[in-house]
Amino acid sequence: MNNLNKRRCPPRGWLPSRPVPLREVLQKDEESTKAKEGNGFGLSSGFPLDTERLIGMTRIGQASLSPDGNLAVFGVKKYDFDEKKMDEQLWLADLNQMADSRDSELRSSVTHLRQLTSGSQHGWTSANSPNFSPCGNFIAFLSNRNNHKKTCVWILPVRGPGEATLLKEFPVSVGDLDWSHEAKGIIVSASVYADGTSKDHINENLYYDTMETTAARDKVLEDPEGKLGGLNAVLFKRLPMREWDRWIDAKMVHPFFVPVTSTVNNSDLNAVAGYRADDTRPVDLLQGVPTAVPCGAFGGSEDWSVSKNGAIAISARPPLAPDEAWTTNRHIYLMKNISSKTSEEVTGENFEELLGECITKGNPGYDTNPVFSPDGKRLAWLTMKSPTYESDAVGILVYDLETQVTSTLLEAETDWDYSPNSLTWSEDGKTLFFTADVRSRQALCSIDSTLGAKQPNGGIRILKGDQSTFLHGEVANSGSRAGHLLLASVQSLTMPTELFVIDSRGDETGLRQVTHFNTQRVADTKLGQVKEFTYRGEKGDDVQSWLIYPAGFTQTEGLSESTPTDPLQKHPLVVIYHGGPQGSSADDWHYRWNLQYFASMGFAVLAPNFHGSTGFGHEFCRDITGNWEIGGRDTIHGVRAVLTEHSWIDPRRVVGLGGSYGGYTSNWLNGNAPEGMFQALVCHCGTFGMRSSYYATDELFFKETECGGAPHTDQHRTSPTSQWNKVSPSNNVHQWKTPTLVIHGAKDYRLVESEGISTFTALQRRGVPSEFLYLPTENHHCLNPQNSMVWHETILRWIRKWTTPGEETDIVPPRPD
């Protein structure tokens, strides 16, 4: 009994808690004090990029250009902290007026901008996916303003007067709005049942689910009256069972077509704002086909394209392919005329025939982003050759609809060392614009649509290679720049996304900033200086990284040869290793892994683009396949190099952070990094065991490619050199010593939550100081703004705890005997 009384009891703080954001509403003078003193690192001036300031930045989304190129309507999102909702609305930019204004006027008066919709006036509902009408006087968009649970298509006069009115309501919620002027109608996506269990009333021989029958079936499953008695069971007969953050059911996303006619010059009493949507049943363009378009968790309207002549091209997986879970295959299918599709067609069981002509049947890899030329005679798309490697080199192909011949504009791997990731035709059809990851920046590029990459001058032009760029379309201009101006979104490590007009000839004098939503806010925010830091990696070649100085830390101080003797004069270092692993820490503004967030809080930040990163050549990217340890080893080399070159960084206060493959890297470093190199680690949605993560993931092809085959095959079951056995972080749990914060989302089906739970369990049983932040509603990412604030603040508290001299730590869990 006496021994029990003497045993130290753990604090009540060990019980599970519900963290909330630390946000406080402060006056400007109080916030200024907070900026100078409250962060604990002595920032000299300006507001710190705390969670409220980061989450509160205005975010610019999709933009649509009017047919004459003089107007742009674009999405704008801003978080309302009082309502705790993201306010997503539409704005108008008059590009013609902007052309006559000075840059100073664009920044101060913003008379060329006007807000078109308001969430506060419509129950904080959203407005997004803007599409101009053929005449350019109206904008169609998606909104849930009439029914918070269902998204419909609305229409609004761009220049007024008048309010938005409902253009088309559907039995189910729709997305991916695309107003096809050529097809004289709108295309939307909707999830409908594709299991053939409902017989449609139009034709007794036709088995498929329309929007109406889908809505009826969903209502039955909701069971509001309890007639099912709690029945809720699903039987699977094939893989995959899950995708990203959802369980797969018999529903497939399909594109639906609705004719829309102009009523400007007639007296149709049913017309809505000059246009009338057909009141007949929307036509399912994939009627009866069990495949999804848009395809995958991140697909959108870029998965289809409609030509001037009414043909439609789609990118889709072969229907019910038995190897779908362990291959990447997607084909381009061509339907000759969208207007020939009707809802009364009788369908058979030869599903691929229903998709139209497959023009990529010889390629087993990804074929994506189909886009027709302006004259409708050619179709371009992006292509990969590998049937299992999702980060394969990307090429550009063009199909001539008249000759039915496919030609290569850009031969993947051989013509260029980088991979295009988008495609847009110029208005004259002579050029294809695309973006590509070039040295960790999304560069805007162009290629001749006929001569391709094999021109004597190289064929590919980088129009804008600094910062990161996303193209929206061409801007009209009657002056010397006519046909050369582009509207694009631009962002960097020091600037959230803003709209710019860019000269397609690469003329910097043609670069003009259209929006300044965040300009003043960024100017008032204390950010760190951005440097590129190159060092020798594991293979002895150059590895590029980003080095962000702590906010308020001058370049002169950083280049000083003097070594501070006082530890408080040195700065702690945050090392952020990206996910993928085929990805990069890029020159962009991130709302999860924002490097400036940590720099603003007084940390130096090192973000290595280790072997395996994209944007540094195909060979460099492939170096990590079959060698997952190289990312961690490159990171170790980077830490050593930056500590050697910059004496103002404290080697005793280094922490490592990463998510996905970066989470794997945290777990790998815990047991493989030199002892004492890292004072603490953060593992967000990372891998604990290579084998366990494989058998639970929704993406088998990824791990099979990275490890050279499935783990149960003869070559991998027991071989000590197999990646499955050699590089698993779980192998070195007996050597784990570094305090680690583990974070995982319950809806992460890429790396399931048991990986995070296993990591935390191993740390606790080893007696290593550790915490586990569990996010029940999040997937592989942390997206909800409230959760995001907790995510950021929990990480900041954790790394400060292990890098602040004299900071008390919690009682560590008991070590096993």
C-alpha cells in the first residue's frame, strides 16, 4: 500500500482532449505587440503569419474568359471566422478597362474589379465554376443557394442589372460545369448508379440509372422512417474498395448534357436571363457504362472536351477493368457527335463500344487532358507509357480527326527533361500552352502545334519560369500585343495566388497584376527571405533546396562569418521534406505546408528536393523508385550542409516535419539519422510498415512500382534486399528515440489510420515522448479551416517545446522493462 502511495501518478493532462484554435480578436496595436513579442523569437516588426493570418488570406480559383477576351469572371474564397465558413463567390475583372489603367491605379482604386455574388445574402452558400455564355453577357455558375444540400446551375447578367436566377435544377447535386458553346448546351457531372439493378421506365430492355432513379434509391437508403431497421451492408467482389477518402459503391460519376438556347430575341416566358435550359431529361453521355468521368478523386471537366463540330473526347478507365487497382491505364475515347446522344438509346453489355472509338488502345498507361483545337480538326492530350508508374515521363500527342493519324508533338523522356501537366490551345490553333514542374516551379511553356519539340530551335519555350503559374486563357487586345496576352494565376513562396496578364512572347514588360487581394496583407506580414540552397546529396550530385531565413533575420546577418556564442542568438531549424515522393517543395503559397509560416515564427526553414523530386529531370525523379531511403539520406546531407555553411543556425535545435512520404521519412529518420541530429519529429499520415500499408491502400500500383512488385511474390517474401523488407520504418522501432508528434486523418485511405496508430503505439511502448493528433473528418490532407488552425498550432507548440531552451516537457511514457 505504501508503495502505491509513493508512485507518481500521471497528470490529468494525459487524458484525451479536444483542442481548439487559439485565435483571439485583437486590435491593431495589440496585434502589433503580439508580432514583436508574443511569438517568443523577437521579431522586429510586422504581423506574424500566424494561423489566423494564413487561413484568412484570399484564395483565387477558376477563371473564365468572355468570348471576346475582354472580361474575366473568377472564383474567390475567403474564410469568415465568425461564421466559421469559407465564403466562395464570383468576381468580375474588366481586362479592357485594366489595359488603360496604370499599375498604381490597379492596386489602389480597383475600379476594374467588381464582386458579382454574395454569400452573406444567400445563407452563406457558395458560387463557383463560372462559365460565360456564347454572347458573353451572362455567366453560368454552380451554387447551392436554393438548397443547401444540392448544387444546381444558376445564371447571372455579367454587367447587370438583375440578380442570379436558376437556370437548371437536377434531381441530384451536380458539379464540373462546362458551358460548351459549340454543342449549344451545358455539361455537368453527377454520380448515378451504374449497377444495372434499376429498370428504366422508358425502355424495358434498358438497364441504367438516371438522375431521377438515383435520387429515389438514395432516399430509400437514407431510411428516414427506419423501415430498414438499421440494415447497412455492402458486398465487394473486386478491387478497389476505396478511393482517396470515400468507400466505393455502385455509383459512378458521369457527364450529363443539357441543351441551352438563347431567348434574347424572342418572347419565351420560360426564358431565364436570356437563356433557357431544355426541360427534358439530361443526357447521360456515358449512359449504361460502369466507368467514371471525371476519373479519380481529383478529376474534373479537364477529363472531357467538346469540339466545334460537336465531337466529344473523354479520358476514362476501361469499364470494370479487372486490374484497375494495380494499373494506371486510362484511354481517350472519341464520340463523333454529342447531339446524337439521347436518353432513349438501348445499351448492351459491350461497355467500351458505348464510350465511342478508343484512339489510344495501344497504350497501357495514362492518357489524360484531351482538348480539341479551335477549328475542331485536331485533338491533343497528355500521355504516359507505363501501365503502373503514375510519375512516368509525360508526352503530348495530337490526333487528326480527318486522317485519323496520331502524331507526337513531345516524345516523353527523349525530347524534354520535364513533364507537361496541362494543355491549352491558342486561339489561332498554332500553339499549345502547358505548364510543367521545372526546378520546383510551375513554369508556363508553349510548343508549336504542328512542328512540335523537334524543331531546330528546340520547339519548347518557357514563357514564365519564375514563380508558379496556371493558365486560364487568352486576353483580347487590339494593340501591338494582340494575340499575345494571357490570363494566368501566379503564386510564389512570398505571394498568395493573384491574377496576372502575361505576354506569351516572354516579354516581361507585358506582365501586369490584375488582382491585389492579398498585396497589402502580405506587405504587413513578417516573412522570411527566400534562398535556393544547393548541396551534394547521397549520390554525390547536386540537390536543390529552399532555405527560408527566419522572419526579421537580414541577409547581411545570414552571410556574416561570425559565430554567435549565445545559444539564444542562434536560430532553430525546421526541416520540411515533401510527400510523393515524386513531388517537390515548390515556389508556391501553400495552405498546409507553408514554409513561411514557420519562418514567421522565428525558425529557419530547409526544404530539400531530394532524389525522387519532380522538376529536376526524369532520371533524378526515378532515382527514388526501388530506393526509398535516399530521400532521408539526402535530407541528412542537407542538414549537415546547411549547418556547416550557416553558423547562425543552432545544430542543437533541429526538427523534422513531413506528410505522406514525408511522414515515412520522419519515421525512417527516427532510427537512421545520426543520434541527436533531430530534437523532434512530426509524422503526418506517414508509413509505419511497408507491407501493412500496401495491403490497406487504395492505390496498389504505386507501392508495387516503387518496390518492384507485390510483397507476397517469391522475389520479395524473404529477400533482405527487397524494398518491402529493407526500408520499412517498423524495422527500426527498437532504435527509436526522437520525440514525435503523430497526426492522422480517419478518412485517409491512401495511408490508412492504422499506420499512424501503429507509429504512436511503437513510440509509447518505447517510452519515447509522443503525441497523437487524430482528425476524424480529414483525409490524407487537413482541409477544414478550423482543423487546419489546430493542425498548425499543435505542430508549432510541439516543435517549440523541443527547441526552446528551458522549456519544460511533459512526463514521458514509461519505458518497457
